[in-house]
Amino acid sequence: MRYLSTEECSGLGEALAKDKGESPRIMVYAGPGSSHAWIWLASALERMNLVNVRFVDAHEFLRAETPDVLVISGGEAFRIAEEIGPEGYERARRWISNGGTYLGIGAGAYLGLRSETSPLPTLGLVRSRIANMADSPPPMIGMPERSIIPCGKRFVFHAVRGTVRLDVMEREVRAPLFGGPCWIGAGDAQALAVYHGWEEGATVLADERLARRTLEGRPAALFKPIGSGRAFLVGPHFEHPDFEPSNGMVGSMLLESRPSKIRFLDERGDPQPVIGIRRALSEARASCSGLEGASWNIGGKTWDQERIGYYINAMWGRLGWSERDGLQIHVPEGLEDELRACVRYIRDIRRDLARDMDTTAQVEMLLHSLSSTASSFFNAYFEERLRYLTG
């Protein structure tokens, strides 16, 4: 395995699709419990022209065609585990051992570990002890709602938040760390990346000595063969769109997966006009701007206007790109209605905030609706990009 350059990543999917008619089938979990980090991954995959992708919830996770790559990214690990459930875990283990690739990032990395003592149900793929766990909550300098997560009788803590420096395959790489694990050692896996330190702008949430002891020299990414397949567990967000050079780590891992012949299963009619989608997204963007200054703690993560708007702006931007490139997205039936429901949620939240009411439950419903709507949009958008790529 070698680290791919930015230039190599940009041509990765196109060469496979045009020369061989192949592309790895990638399944990305985007259901309840996931954060907006799956959109970061979508951006990285799109940049690499790896667009044979489905964004799924737990229902589709259990019923979809077997992928070549399964990705679980950032979010709330306990909620994701609850959604996927034992049946989903067992199916995923079979996929992987039969030749599939598992990529767990952030919360997905925790879910790939094996432990007899943790109350978190996991895939049990890699046995390696995490370094950012303690028997009692360590003294934290800031953001306690983000930096300490109860895990049974123990506590996961996040000592640093922001850009970290890593040694990856004999090169220094920078990537953001937002709650992902670091490990005491590689355990029964191989370390692909090691934390080297952090940038000046990063937020140190614990005593600096504890932060250095927890992070520096510790594995940041693990690799392990599983039967005929493989597992990658990653702490930092190498896929983040603002850290394009670090996307090479994602490309390197995906290049290890087996590609499948590209197949389009459905017969499609003429695309519907997207003017209604554009109007609904425009209304959603305008309404979301009115949430500025408000924030909510949900599942140990802080959500604000910027994070909520991330879903909306991601769809808005790609609608513009598709029109620029002459793509005609076959938007799913009912998508406009789903977007307008999101607009109503946002307006209700703004109204109740003005009345000084607790809107946490409403924001939870909004986030679920936004993620579901965005994943439906991205599925249609990525299918169109795949068709465009294959001519």
C-alpha cells in the first residue's frame, strides 16, 4: 500500500470506469446517528471520480446489494450501533470476510473495535486498546459536553480538537481530529499513521501533558486483513474537503478494495424539472440563516446554524454544478415535499427560539429529515455523475 498524491487521486475513478468499466461499489451509512461528516466523504469521493456510491440508512443497509466498500463515518457511535443492530453487524462481517473493505472513520472506527468490557456493540474486527479512555473523567480545560463521553463504567475523552500532524507512510500529513480515537498500540493490526502533534490553531481540551501523552506517537489509523477482506480504522478525518492532500489516505485505502463491473439496474424516464427543488433549497437557505447564534447539544455533539446549513448548501452547490455540467438529475419523487417539510421545521424552530422555548427535540427531527433528504439527493446526483463518467 502506498500513499496516493492529489493528482493520482483525481484520476483514480475515471481510469477504472473508462478503461475497464469498473468502479468499487461503495456504501456509506448516512442514517440516524451519523453526522454531516458523510458529506465530507462524498466530496472526497467525487473529487476522485469514485461515484459508484449509495448513501443508506439502516433499513437499506440490511437490504442493499453487497458493496465492495462499507463506510461508517463520524457521528454518535451508540446511536449508529442501535440503528444497524445485530443483523446488520452480522451481514457486514460476512461482507468483509468474503472480500469486502470496511472503512471506519471517527465513530466508525470505534465501531470496528473488539472489546469484551465496552457496552458499545461493535463489529469486533480489530483488537486494539484506545488511548483516550479513562476509568474516571480526566480534568478538562474546555468543551466538557464535547470532550468527555461516558462509556459504561469508563469514559472516552478527546484531548485535542482541530488540525493534527501525522506521520503517514514516511510523509507528514495534516488532517482534522473531531473526536476520533487514538490507540495505545496497533494490537492485532498494523499502524498506517501515527499522531505527531497538533497545529497551533487546534484546541487543547485537556492538560497539555495529558494531551501529549494521549496523542503523540500513538497510532491514528489501523489496517487488518479479515478473511478475504480488510478493515481500516481511522481517527482523523482524512476525507475532509479542506484538507485535499490528506484525501490521498482515503484514496490509498479504497485502492485496496476490489472494483466491480458498473451496472445500472433501473430503467429511467425523462428527468423531472428541478425548479421546485431549487426554490425549496433557496427557501431553506434563507430560513437557516435565521438560526445564527443558536446551538444544541445532541448525542454529545454540538449542532449550530453552520452545521445544519451544511446539508442544505451541499445540495444547493451540486444542483448548480449539475446544471453547469449539463447533468440532468433524476430527483426522487417526493424530494421537493421533503425539502419543504425541512423548511417548516426550521421556521417552527425559529419561532420557538424567539419564545425562549426548548427546541432540542425539533432540531433532532430536523437533522433526521435533512440527512434523509440529502442522502436521497446525493444518490440521484452520484448516479448521474457515474452515468456521465461512463459515457
